[in-house]
Amino acid sequence: MAKSDICDIPRFAKGLLRVPFFEDELLTSFVSRMARANGRLSMNAFCSDLGLKADAIATGNGREIAKLAVIFGYPEEELISRRLVGDTDRVARSGGERLPPRLDKLHLRVCPDCLSDDEQEKSRMPGTRQYARAVWLLADVGTCTRHGLELTALPYSSLQRKKSYDFCLLVDDFRGRIQQHARTGNRRIPTLLETFIMDRLAGKRAHGGILDNLDLDAGIELCRILGSAVVGGRRSKMAEAGEDPNAVNLAFRALRHGGFELELALKRIANERGNGIETLDWLYRELRNREPPIRRLSCLVADFVGRHCTFLYQASEIAAADRETWLPISKVAAESSASLVIVANLLATDDTSPPVARSFIRRDQAERVISSLAKSCIVAQAATMLGCSSMDCRLMIKYGLLQRIGKRMEAPLHSSDRVSISEIENLKAKVRKRASSRKPGMTSMHRAAAMMKISRVRVLQMVLDGEFANVGFDASGGSAIFRSVVVDTSELNISARDPR
């Protein structure tokens, strides 16, 4: 705004006394100190004298601040860039950095030790030495990184609204409270996030490739999101995680060092019992829904999940975004002609397994399952290969002579159960290895079972356990295992056991 556009500036404005506008100072603090330097106790009265509206300056009104720049003799761009505007735009800068949106404008907090240090600066005009730091408005900063002192909040009420932005007036009103906090306030070590914020406001960028390439507000938001996932899981509130020193320290350390540290943080999330996969997917969604600088980091999460996780749940956005890596379990079951339960069980880990429907598995695991199931057959087909009945096969499974794919031994038997073809061939090979006797007068396992009044599978088990000294092979029995394998008749009474 040009000076010629302003016709209501008092003539005495040219003779105003000046105070320095510090790099880390709030604009309202600067105006408040200017008021004191020029003999006014309140910012309201001072601005009124100049034809300005204090509340408009406090809420970031561009025209009022442009007028203020002309009166004070400051570049308009500098004052505009350091204003605090309403909740709609939330534009604010300090030390060249854009401040994050989580600003507490109504409950200014201060560090008593910083104010005490200000008062010792004798080169400054008395009554204007103390000033409000922009960082004191940040909800993510609760400790002074210089003095290790918890910030104290200056109370706010509806009666004080008109002077809630008048820093000098607030300090006057609550000087006793501030001095008491200096004596009794909580001394503590600042979090890594608080130190990061102060460094950035001071113009320092030395916090690793990830954070150094982000604006301050994006870096803080990223720490809060990751901290929430690492400590609290997807169900935690980010507001709570942001106030948890452990959460923000873990997240900041992982982001600062990247690589191995970030991998450890993601592994910690993945190992969360029962919720790890869902939390990683929540983290991916939170990052993906943010602005581009943060959104790019969602790719790191997706890459980690692709390398370390076997399956994802039905609502997974990672799977939805990368169908080249993830396949629905239902599709794998359809391609392998197997039940969803069998496919899910084949993917089960020691402590968890995916839900059977509408879940996703990694493509390499899907190919392994499809390959495994392609070399298997259902019980009826296994019975044909062994030349016996389906009931015989079920008994073989029940007694552990055959193992089902994707099911535990104690699970109920079902017609859709599948058996590895190699398992069937191994059983045949074991029996043939035992069948080396050529003694005459031997009888088939089928007839032996009838004579001993036990099941044929029980006789087969006795053969494999070495309970018959003489076992032979009769080619006339063909591929039927119970008719082609023969045992010594004289051993039947000796070998008899409880029927099954």
C-alpha cells in the first residue's frame, strides 16, 4: 500500500520512538512494545491514536497491517509475512519459517527466565525490553529449550478479551504469577521435537534429509502422525500422542536418522499384537491424505509393508493402490480351486492368520500358495491314486499317515480337504520299501483286516510301524494299496491290536 493511499494517518506519527522488531517476536508484541515506548499503557489506545484498529491487527487484517507498515516505516511484506490471521488461512511466519496451524492465540504462554533475561538487556528502552516469542503460541512446544523450564500459561477470560493480544499489558497483570513460576516451575528436558522447532525458527536445518526437506509445519505434523502410530496405534488420538514425550521423541529420532531407525519404528508398529497391519495401513492413509511433502512418505510405508507383511485386510488402501503387489485371497482360491479356509491357513503365521474373505496377500506368497495347491488333490482324488475308498483316506489323515494342506491334524475332516501329491507318493514309497519279503502263503492287507476285525488303515499303520516281520508285494493287486501289499498270515494273531 502506497503512502498516498492513506489519508488518515496523524501528523505526529512521524515522530514516533522506535523499538527493534526481533526475528522471533510476535507482531502484536512488537506493536504493544511500540505503545509503551511512546507513552501509552495499552495497545488499544495507541492504535486508536494512530487511526488503527488493534483487534484487526491482532487477527491479521492485511489493510490495517499495511497502514501500520507505512506508519512504522517497515516494509509491508515483512509485517504481512509475520502476521497471525484467523483460523481460515492460518498464515504466520517467524524467522522465515511458516508456523504450524496448531496455535493457541488466546492462552499465551511465557518463559519467566526468558523475560528475566530480557530485562537485563540494558541497551533496550525500559518498559519495552520484554517481548513475546512466536514459539510460545505453538501447542507442540511446552518447554523453553534454552532454560529447560515448562512454559506457564497466562489466564484468559471474556473480560480480558480486548487485551489478550496486548503482551505488555498481560505481563503487567500477571507479573506475580510469572515470578512465582520462575521459582517453582517444572524444570525438564525439552523433547527432540521442541528442540527441532526452535532450531528451525532460528534458521537451522540439520535434522536429516526427510525433515530438512519439509516446512516446519509439515515436519511437526509428520512427527505427530508417526508418534501416534508408534506409541498408541491407529486408535490413539494424535493430540494425546503429540503431548507424549516418548511418542514424539521416537518419531523424531526415526525421521531424523531415516533408514535403519525408520525401519525399526515401522517394525515396532508391525509387531503390535493383533493390530500391527491395520495400524500400518492407517499410517499410510494418514500420510497419503496430507499435502504432497508428507504424502510422498506414504511410499516408504507401502514399500515396508510390501517387504515385511504377508497379508492385508479388506479395507486396505495400500492393497487398493498397488494391485501389482497385492492379490485378493478370493482370487487365489479361485485360481487354485481351493477353499478360502485352506488358502488362509496356508498363509497363517505363528500368532495370526488373515480373515478368509476379501483380504489381500502379497503376489509372491500368492504364487507360492497357487504352486503348492497345484501339486495337491482333494481326498477323493487321493483315494483314486491309492486305490482305496475316500473313507480310508480320511482315516489315514486322522491317524497321521497323510497330512492335509492348510489344516491342522485336529481340524474336522471335510471333502474339500487337500493332500499333497508328493505326500501320497511318499506313503507309497514307504510301504514298498517295507514290502521286501517273498515268503509264500501271505495275504493282502484287505483280507488281513477282515480276519483281525480291524480297519484296513490300522493294518497299514502296523506295516509302517514294523509290527509285521514279513511284508511283501503282490502285483496282481494293481494300484490298490490294500490289495497289492501282503502280510504273513502266521503273524496275524500275534499282531492283533485293539480295533479302530
